[in-house]
Amino acid sequence: MEIVRTFDPVAEHEKTRTALGAAIPRLVRLLRDVPDLDAASGVPVWTMGDVGAHLAAVYLAYCSAVSPDASVEWDEVLPPGDGPFIERITAVNAKSISLLSGDERARLGDFVAERGETFLRATEGLAPDTPLSAPWYGQEFTLTLGAATGLMLSESLVHGLDIARGAGFPWPIGPDEARLVLGQSMPTMMPLVLDTRKALGVSIAFDLAVQGGPRLAVVIDGGTVTVTRDAPPRAYDCRITAAPTAFLLVSFRRTPVWKAIARGRIRAGGRRPWRALQLSKLIASP
């Protein structure tokens, strides 16, 4: 079935690069202004320093995929073999907070600034479908540059919020930023984080309409999920209409879904609107 494309992937990728370029200095200032890196963050069991170290590891990883000067000996860092995705990424996340410690944590802002600038400089002018190696997701795993840039933006925004919540600082996430994250990263990440055990025997199609775009067809069937942007018309079981920032925060478990529904930020319709809550139960969060 032919995809009906109503967005320009090159133009959207450039907007994502611009948004990331604007988010990096915000994140750097936040890391430098945190009064106590050992204090609790918005992530259970992680301090603000832990979140900052994880972010630094994320920037190091993506920078290593585009710059030979930032190469990483992944065999010394990653778990052996290719286990289930959620187990692998959970182990990688746990390892990431130990990569920088002590005096290095005092310079987290400088580290993120340097790696972020390197990533944007090394990828300038490259097509969004340029493949990048991402061994932290799997030994032979590759991402497109567009997805990688969207994922870096999502990590910056969401974990910036975790740090800001711990420090009591404001950290707004604009709807345009959220739309870019959802459009650039969700089609890649949702199939990876499907809870295949819960999805066995489930057959359901969601029409996910983010206000102002993107629009995603999320089809779960036979223990797998496909996510298609701007798919041709078809019958859906449930249509979810969502404000972009609210859906981003619900997707990353930073806002309870009931709160977004109560505030009118997420609404369900279609033939089986009650199945909207099933989506959040089927998509896991490491």
C-alpha cells in the first residue's frame, strides 16, 4: 500500500536539527546551574548527577556514530550478545550513569556542549536517511540520521525536565519541539519497545493524530507493531487525538495518562475508544 506523504522529510529533519541546536545550550546552562548533583531528580533512584551522566553518555554514543574522533570501545561497555530489547536498553541505561563520575560530573555541561556541537557539525548537510550504527540498541542495529537526531532531541528535552524537576527550575517543552520528537523518533522506537508478551493475540489499529502533526497509524497484530506516518485511509479501532507535549510526556511516563485525559489533552474516539488505554500498556518504557 503506497504511503501518502504530506510532510517533507528533509525540511523536518532540518527543523529537528535547529531544535536540537537550541536545546543544547539550554541543557548546558541547566547542568551548570544545578546546586547539588547528588540531590534527587525526577527519575526514581537517580540523582540529578545520574541523569546528567546518562545524558552525557547519550551524547557520547551518538557523537561516536558520526565522528571517528569520538569512537567508543563498545565491547567494554555494552552487555554481550543481543537479548530482548527492553532488557538490553535497561542494562545500558544502568551502565551509562557510571561512565562519568567524580570530577567529571562537575563538567557535565562542558561535555554535553562539546559532544552536541560535534554531532551537529559532523552531520551538517547529510540526508536524513543516512544510516548510523547504534550498537547500544543491538550489535548490528542501525538508525537513520533523522531518527537519531529526533532521539537526541527527545533525550535532551525529557531528561532536562527530570533535572529541572529535581532542582525546582522551569523547563518548558514547546509543542513544536514535541511534534518533531514524535514524528522523527516514534516510528522507529515504538516497534522496538512493544511488550511482545502482552501483544500476543492482540489485533488493533490506532489512528494517532497529534494536533498540528504528525499523524501515525499504529497497527499491532501478531505480536508486532508497525508505525506509519500519513498512512492511506483505512478502518481504525480507535482514534487518539493528543496535544503534542502532553502525548510526549505520557509516552515517556513523565505525566500520568489519566491526568492528560482529565485536562482534555488526550481524547479517544472511533469504534472502540475504550481501547486507547491499551496502547500505553502495550508499549513498554525501559
